Amino acid sequence: MFYRAEMAPEPLFEIARRRFDTPEFRGMEFIEAECKTIINPVPGNYLPFNWSINPYRGCSHACVYCFARPTHTFLDMNAGSDFEKKIVVKVNAPEVLRRQLAAKRWKGEGIAMGTNTDPYQRAEGRYRLMPGIIGALTDYRNPFSILTKGTLILRDLQLLVEAARTTDVSTAFSIGTLDEDAWRASEPGTPHPRKRIEAVRTLNEAGIPCGVLMAPILPGITDDPRQLREVVAAAIDAGATHVSPILLHLRPGVREEFLPWLAETYPDLVERYEQLYRKPYAPAAERDALGRRVSGLIRSLGGVRPAAPPPARLSRGSRGERNEPQGEQLTLV
């Protein structure tokens, strides 16, 4: 599922604007800011979590369909190039997180990351906020999940393994297609999808549960049965704990960025999209049909197979004593 973006920015004050001349950051601007809070409540009650952490706002992955684009307008920036090139970095996120986790009012609920913009986008390679965030969650034995397209998560693999010894940790990669042309056109700043598949394998082999979110599926672009089968087969082969498809949706603010891109890149599909997306979501029949197709592929490809058992978990009562490993984990896709 796609997650609802935050409806208002956290309280921030600007420290500095920085530009770096290295090739991977050329043309980008980093707005370093301090946050007063980093654990954010998630509005509504239809998601499996109530809290999220987003150390960055804006995303260099530049996915043309990204549902979080409109959040940049809350900061008086646009949902197009500003979202991709002007990245807000919450430089004090790990320290603020420790303070919030230590507060008596915090009840240790699960926290989701990657629900707005990607915590493992390119900026993370320079700012390294996630090791401190994972370390704080580990020390306070607070369960968490990470959704990403960034293979940089493997840099923190050992930290995740240590965290999984003390609390519940789960991960997922967003991989909508393995088609080279569609990937390059719609997700120009992301790691190659086959590199993401290999990261799914690495995480599961290390005992960190990792699934695949086939998201979004773009009608007429990445929904061909052969394309769908390719992603499902690769995910199952990599030991994915689940494979879940999501059809594209176009909320206000995203639609205005996506449709001009579509007209330029796939002009023959414009009329079809205008019919499908008279509302933000495609008709339920289209979404249900996609779910049935992917479920059928999963069954035909034998989508239940053993994965590595999770690391032994430390007892809540003592960091020095270990519980027994919890047995073989099944990959239920």
C-alpha cells in the first residue's frame, strides 16, 4: 500500500543551505534543519502503524509518480524539481529520537520508516542519519520497519541484525518493474531494480525479513503479464517474505506532475489514463484484477519457501541473556 503523506511539516528552523560539487550531488541543494520532534503521528486508522520517522523531506529518487511530492508545497517549494533537488535534512534526528523514546509518555509502539520519502536516498550517503536512528531504536528495543528503494540499506546490515536481536524488525523494497526502459523513464534516481532484488536476497539471508512491494504498477507501461511475472519470480527467488502489488494512484499535486511526463514519454497512453484516473484511484475492478493476476503468478511460481531464521533475540528482561531462535521463518507471499 501507499502510505498517506504527512499533512503538515514538522516544526523546523533552517541552519544552512549547502551545495556539493561531487557528481552524485551536482545540482542538488541540502537544507539542513533541526526538528523538534521526529516521531510523527500517522493520521487515520487504516494503516498497520500509527507512527513514522522521516529524516528527509524531498527525494532525489525523482520518481515521477511519488505520492509524497505535494508535501514540499507545505515548505513553499514546488512538487516538481524542488522536490527532487531541494532536500530537507533533519540533522539532529537521532538525538531527538533518543529524547522521544526516553519520554515516559512514549509506549514503545512500532515505527515505520520510508512512508513519505526514502531514508536511503543519496543524501543518506553523506549525512548518515540512519545508523543513529537504528541505534536509538535498538537501544530502546523499539520495533520498526523500513520501506526503501535504496540499496544503501546494506551499509547498515549489521546494525539491523543487532536490532533484530532485541526487537521486531522488518523491511521491504519497492520494485514495480524490472523493465529497463520503464525504470529509467519513471524512476531516474533510483538504484537498478535488479540491484534491489539482490538487496532483498541479502537481507533475508541475514535473517532480516524483507518483502517486495510491486509499486506502483503503471497501466500500459509495467502491467504486461510477462513484466509482472518477471518481478514476482525474481522476488520469490530472492526469498521475499511477501509480494504485494499496488496500482498507480494519482492524487492532486502528483497528477499535475505525472500527466505532462506521460504526454511526453508515452503519448499514446494519455487518453487511457484520463479515463482511468477521473478520480485519484483507478476503478476497483482494475485494482482487483491486478491483485488476482499477481496472486495467480505467486501460486504458479510456488510462492511459499523457507527463508533464513531470524537472529536470536535478546530477552526484554536482560541484554545479556538470549532467547532461543524462533524457528524457521516461512516466506508467505
